[in-house]
Amino acid sequence: MIWMGALVVGAVLGCLGWPWLNELMDFIATVYTRLFQLLAVPTIVLAVMCTLATFGAQGSGKIFSRTLTYTLLTTIAAAIVGGVLYMIIAPANLPTDLISKGAGAVDLTPESSVYSHILRVIPNNVLQPFLEGNVLALLIMAFAIGIGLSKLPDTENKLTVVKGLLGLQEILYLLIHWLIWTLPLGIVAFAAQLAAEVSAGMVADSIGKYVLVILGGNLSQFFIVLPLFLLVRGLNPLRVMSKMLPAVLMALFTKSSAATLPVTMDTAEHKLGVSPKIARFVLPICTTINMNGCAAFVLVTSLFVMQNGGMPITLSTVTLWVVISVIAAIGNAGVPMGCYFLTLSLMSGVGAPVGILGIILPIYTILDMVETAENVWSDCCVCAMTDHDLKKE
């Protein structure tokens, strides 16, 4: 109730249109986003390392296999829903002069080579992934260290290292609790920030059908597909949603599943009742690879851009790009605008008119919010289903 009240207060403050107030709300929102990003990186690393070190690689195999299975199923479903809606709604092409104007807003400097993306995941020193916030590289390092610790004999040195990691994890969770306690102030700032953007005309209707496909696909996945997954596994979607609502709201405003991770883990353990060893292992992995909203955005946006470039959109084209979007989304970073730059790289690689992405840019903030909320809701569903399965066993 406090969070919902903070949302209302923030929305009212944002609609006032006072420049000094908007500047203050932007500052507070940025502070909270940075603090959560600060805690997110060590949370991912310590959670995976501690789980593997204490329960062993073999004991974590069942958890990981279920996490990967549910991640693939939900991500594929999200992409298919987006593809079906695109074929049904069929957005029309944009005027050529509008596309050329949009090209000026697009930065064509990011690396577009597949090899360059793979190399970014492989660090050449220990500090680099931490400094760059490279979540996938950190996850690989955490897996390697955690599995290595689990394979070592139970010597005094190993026990000292494991106890040290567990101690650091306890300190980290204490800091997370403190930050969550002050979060209503952050929610006021995030809501005010959004209200100010909307009232300033950030939402355009020039590409209404495209936006309809994106939002329709995300909302269908959010309210229909993912609840069906929960029902099939014997879980009550309304109960899971009501317990995990703080994490979903946090994702909506931070636009980063990685930054939301501390809240997601805390809520899953203390409100939903997920086993700590499962929540602390599944959620960091899901934050990295479970990107339902991103898969739908990459697919729909790629089809829209290629269509405007003269490529016919057939069933075989949609099917091919469903596969590409799922693979790309799994490797995407859980950071703000991650899907946007991923799509830009893909479209640059196939020679499509990337100027359209410049047209999308002003409204991407709203799309990114909905996509990130869907990503975190999917993370919660995967975690709940994995916990439910393993408790039954």
C-alpha cells in the first residue's frame, strides 16, 4: 500500500511540470538506480558462487536444468506471440523521408559483428567485467569459481573461502534490506519521472500499429501466457503476482532487470516463500538469460525495419527471426536499452534501414519499461515453478 501511495504521489508531482521539481526527481531516481546497480553485480556473482560451492555442481544440476527449460519455453512463447500479432495487425510502412530523418538519431558505432559480441563475454582480466557491468561474463566466472570450489576437497582453506563468501553475501543482503526500506522515496521519483515524460509528449502515435504489436505482445505474455505456465505447474498466478508485485513495479521504473535483482530475490524469499538456495541461484541466472520482453521486441522491431527496407515478411521469415530473436535475447544484458542496441546491431548487420530505430527512440522509454516488467515477472514465474517442482520431489 505504501508503494502504491508513492506511485500516486509521484505521478501527481510529475504532472505539475515544475522544472526544478522534475530535476530533483530525476536526481533521486538516478541515485536509486545507481545504488541498485551497485548491489546487483555482487549479488549475481556471490549468489551463484555460494550456491555451487555449498550444494555442489551435481546438486545444482536439477535447479539449473529446470531454470533453462522454463526460460527457453517462456522466451520462445513470447517471440511467437509477438510474431503472430505482427502478422495479424500488419503495421504499414513509414514514409521514406521520415526514415531518413530518424537516421540522424541513431548511433551506428556499436560493434555489430557476432564475433565481437562473443568476445565481450570472455574477459581478459578479473576486474574488467565488474567495471563494465558485463553480467554474462560475470556469470561465467561465477560458475567456474563455484564449480571449482565444489570440486576441491573439504580442507580448512576451502572452508575459509566458502565462509568468507557466505559472510559477504550476508552483508550484501543487509544492505539490500536497508535500501528497500527507503525505496518509497525512490518510487515517488520514478513515478514523477515517467509522468513528466508522458506529459511532455514522449509518446508519439506516428507508428501506432507497431507500438500496438509490441505492447499487445508484452501484455499477452504478461497476463495470459505466463499465468498459463503457472497454472499448468499447479501454481496460483494471482498469488504469485500479488507476492512478487514489488519486484515487478521496481522493474517497471528502473528499466533494468539486473538493477531490480536485489528486490526480486528479497521478495521471492520473504514474500513468496521460495527456498533461499533456489532463489539465490535461479534469479541471477534468469536476470541474465530470461528475456521474454526483449525477444518480442527484437522480433517485432526487426520485422518492422526489414519490411520498411523492402523485404517481404513471410511465414518462413517470421519463423527464422523467432529463432534469432530468442538466441539474441538470451545473450542480451539486463540493462536499460539493452534490447534497443541489440536490435540496432542485428539490423546494421543485415543492411536494413536503421533510421527507423531513430524514430522509435523517443517512445522506447515506455516500451522498455513494459518489457523489463515482463522480464522480471517471467523471472519470478520461472523461480516459482522451479521451487514448486523441486519441493514436490
